[in-house]
Amino acid sequence: MAGSSGNFDPIHQFEIQKIYPMEFMGYDISFTNSSLFMVIAVGLICAFLIFSMRGRALVPGRWQNLAELFYEFVANLLRNILGEEGMKFFPLVFTLFLFVLFCNFLGLLPGSFTVTSHLVVTAALALLVMAIVIGYGFYKNGLGFLKLFVPSGVPLPMLVILVPIEVISFLARPVSLSIRLFANMLAGHITLKVFAGFIITLASAGGFLTALSVGPLILGVALTAMEFLVSFLQAFIFATLTCIYLNDAMHPSH
């Protein structure tokens, strides 16, 4: 499976490769395959939205229907968690949802690169969310944002224990937000690569072993379908958790 050529190496698909090496003040800012697929994802999102909404017909076509479905999906998510006041964050949540979704789906294409399978990317997105949460929390509530760490109705002696727990829980949010997305995409693509290796190995073996390749092939197709579902669910979970964290910034009191 893990040959030196990397043909069946399930980890080889996650290797960062420099396309255009660059340095700035001693820092490596090379344009990589990861950068390329992020640009492709953004380009596809822009093209999809512009193409689907260019007519803005009263009776929408299939592409406009799909764009409006994404819009309503995110808008309802925001209204259910944050209320109408939370619609001010729609551009942020909608952008994050589509970016994660398109990056996940792009990674399922043969020969492509899965941007969200790298912790540095998912961590950057999570830190962006938390920076906005903290910034808006202090902007809207001032020092009252710190009430987030002080559960109401709790006796003073218990606060000595609960406040540090709340602080640690808050600091763990970007960790869990980034690792959840990264781990799911990484594990799913490794599994698909392993099954693809089984299929190729058995199919090229000849005789009875070739017939056995049907089993991994069926499982591979099923896993691919499940990965499409997981890709959507991870984008949905990322958007949902973003809304929940923004709700804490808007209403820090427990």
C-alpha cells in the first residue's frame, strides 16, 4: 500500500506542494496546491452565485432555486439561533458555509486537493470566528461580555471553580471547531484512498482475486456517497457552531 512512489499511500494526497515559490522578509509565502484550490473554491462560489442569480426571475430556474436554497438555509439557521438581530452576521456565516462546503466537495474529485484536511486551514477559519466573537462581544457589551464566564445564580464560593472551567471551555472552542472539520475530512479521504488501493491491487492480481475486487468497489462507492453527506454536514456544523458562538457574543449572560 505505501510504496515509495506514493501511488497507494493514503497520506500522499495531503502533501503540500509549492507551485510558485516565494519569500517575503524571510517568510515562506509560496503559492501552493492548497492555495490554488482555495482560489478555485472562491472562484467557483462567485461563478455559481453570479450565474444562478443573473436573471433573478420571478419563477426561478434550477440554478436560482439552488442558490436561494443555500440562502434560506443559512438565513433560517441565523434566525433560529440569533433571531432577526443576528442577520447582520449573514455575510460572514454564508461565506464560511459555502467556502467549507465547496472546499469539501472539491476534495472529492479525483486528482484534487482537500484544503479542509489541513489543520492550519481549519484552525485559521476557527480563529477568525473566535476573533470576531470576542471583538463583537466587547464592542456590544463592554466588560459585560465577561459575564459569559460567570454563570448566574451560582454561589460565590462555587465561582472559584466554575469560572476557570468556563474560561478553559471558551478557549477550547477554536480547537474543537478546527479539529472536528480537519479530522473528519482527513479520516474520510484516507479511508477512500485505502479502498481504492484495495480495488486496484485485487483487480490487477488476476483470476479469483479480480472477482473479489467487486466487494471493495461497492464499499468504495458507498463511502464516496457518505463522504458527500459528511462534507455537507461538516459545513453545516461549522456554520451552526459559528452561530452559537456569535449568540454568546450578543447575549453573554447565562
